[in-house]
Amino acid sequence: MDPAVLARLASGPGRALLDSLEGYAADSALALSTRLRAAGHEPELVTAVLAQARLRGLAVEKFGAAAGGMLFTADGLEQATRPELASRHASRFVAAGVDHVVDLGCGIGSDARAFAASGLSVEAVEVDPVTAAVARANLAEWPNAHVSEGSAETVDLAKLRGAREAGGRHTGVWVDPGRRVSGVRDSAGRARRVFSLEAISPPWPQVLAWAAQVPATGAKLSPAFPHAATPPGTEAQWTSWRGEVLECAIWWGPLAQVPGRTAAVCRPGASPAIVTEADVRDVPVIGRLDEVGAWFYEADRAVVRAGLSGALPGRELAAGVGYATGSEPIDLPWARQYAVAEAMPLRVKAVRAWLRARGIGRVTVKKRGASVDPESLRRELTTRAEGHATLVVTSVAGHPVAIVVDPATR
């Protein structure tokens, strides 16, 4: 999008036109475009307004009602931090006594909005001119936030920090490195992801250099962040939202609340459940299928990503998979529990016969730690019977197994 057109969407008649649309529907977009052009609106502006209306509709799932007052880019929306997680980021800086945050690579401004709403002074920097303009529009209601266009690497943190702290203000740094390849798109038109620390932008060595300059530094990275790369003394926290692992954030200095690997399991209406390395028990995994107990526990994927599945009660079925078994039902805010109906070797004919004998013709397949295609297995096990069961496929002592569990969690 042309920055000049975007500027018209940020304020004035262009913004009024965008805000006047009640919603976006693909099947009526052409008719709406025709009507707006017939009313005298410029074709370029109409195209931009409809594109923003579509993105706003998509953004409701992430931003809720706030999406109706924001601007977006397609990539920026996909990569933006959920407000619930951005608020948790901001709370770290506030708790550490920071009152000014330099947001290096602010994207469309999701984290910067949370920082500003928490009362922090925000200096946000974004290299892409269109994305910077979007962030500027999204932060317009906060006078304590400023967005500048430029490369994060050109910011003189030492000078900025010195000037701030000389006046009694404590500076922190927030970095959200780009994890997409610029100009390279997949079949859906999205920028291709990168996963190695060498490929992110700014690169990992630069992030480490900033953290060396400013102790109160935080960085949002991929959930695939390797444990071995965790800098000494920092906290690496993997965070999930409604069961989906969205990030691994690295926290330096006063921002590190529990040094080491931690997991935060977040759900609407509940306080985050935190799991730390101190919660992990040194208990051997089970060695035989007949050691599967009456109860089955499934750790949230953030706990698994953080390498903390050893915090599960009972004994794990396989190291690091996130499945465990025990004799008692134990309620945990970061794990699901199921009653075990049967545990058997994974032999399709035998499993199908067991299900058929009990009138079960439909299965939900959950899989970790086994080389099985869940959808193919589900089709193989489907019959005309009416019953339903949840089938967990995993490994015990290196052998694939199937565990039928009660689909009603407790």
C-alpha cells in the first residue's frame, strides 16, 4: 500500500469512510466497491478501504472490538502479539521499575500499545515505511508513544539510555525480530517463515549486543527457540494461548522473574499457570505397556516446548513427549486428565476390533512421539457404529501404542 493512501486512512475523510463500513463480506465486496466509486470516491482509496475492512474483520479474532479502530497490514496482523500476551510483556517492564521502553521492530504496534496503555513512555522503531505508518495510526491515542521509521540497528541505545537515566528514568528494550523472508511468499501469499536464529532480522548477535547494553531487555522469539541458545542468567518463557504455543520470550536482567526455562499457560478468564524447572521431578519413564495406570495426563504444549513435561504427575510414557500416567486424578491448570479405558499395542486391526466390540465407530486421534498420520489412522478405524472415543497414539519403550481415554476431561 502506498504510504500516502495509508495516511488518508489514518485520518480525515478516508478514515471516516473506513469507519462507516459495518463490515466486510467477500461476496458483496464487488458491489460495495462499485457503489463507493459511484458515490465519487477515488478508486485507489476505495481499494485501500476495502482491504482494511477485510483485515479488520480478520483481526477481530485476535484484537476483539479494538480491531474496529485499528489499521493493519496482512503480514503485520499475522505476526502481531495477541493483546493478552502484550499486556503480560508490559507488566514485566512495569514490575522491574522501567518507565521508558524502546520497541525495536514494533510492527503494527501491538506490544507498543500495551506498553503505552500501562503508562510506559514508548519509543517505537519500524524499518518498513507502510508498517511504521500503521503503527503510528494505532498508537495515535497515546501521547506517551512515538513511532519513528528506520532501522533498529541505527538506534544509539547507549546515548538514549544515558540521557534517560540521567533524568531519573529507567530504560528497557523490547525486540521482536522479523521471522519472515521479505519478498518470498507461499501459496497463500504469506511471507515465508524462518526458524534459525541466524536468519531472523535483526540477527541474534545484535539482540545479544543490545541486551549487553541495556540490562532490562526482552525479546520475542519463535516457539522453536533452542534450549541450548538460552543466554546465562536469563528467563526463557514459552507461552501458550488456548493451547497454541505462540512465542518464546527471553528476559534479561530485572525482567527475568524465574531464571531458566519456564512455561506460561494462558486461557481466557484465568490467571496464567506457570511451570518452572523447579517443578520437574526426576522420575523414570514407564518401561512396559502394563504400567499405564488408571489416569492419563496431557501437558499443555508450552510445557512440552519448554522441556518441562517432567513436572507431570505420575510417570511419563516417553521422555519429553508430555504424556504421563498415574493412579489418581490430579487437577492441574496446565494439563488435561483423562480416565484410561484401555492401553494396547498399535495394531490397526486389533484396535479396530476392540472399538467395534464396544460399538465405537468414530475416534478422535491425539498423537505425540509416534510416526503416525492421525487422519489416516482415523479413517482406518472409522466404522458405521455410533459410539465415539478418544485415542491417544504415542510410544512406550520405543514401541507405538494406542491408549483409549475417556473423552470427558475432569
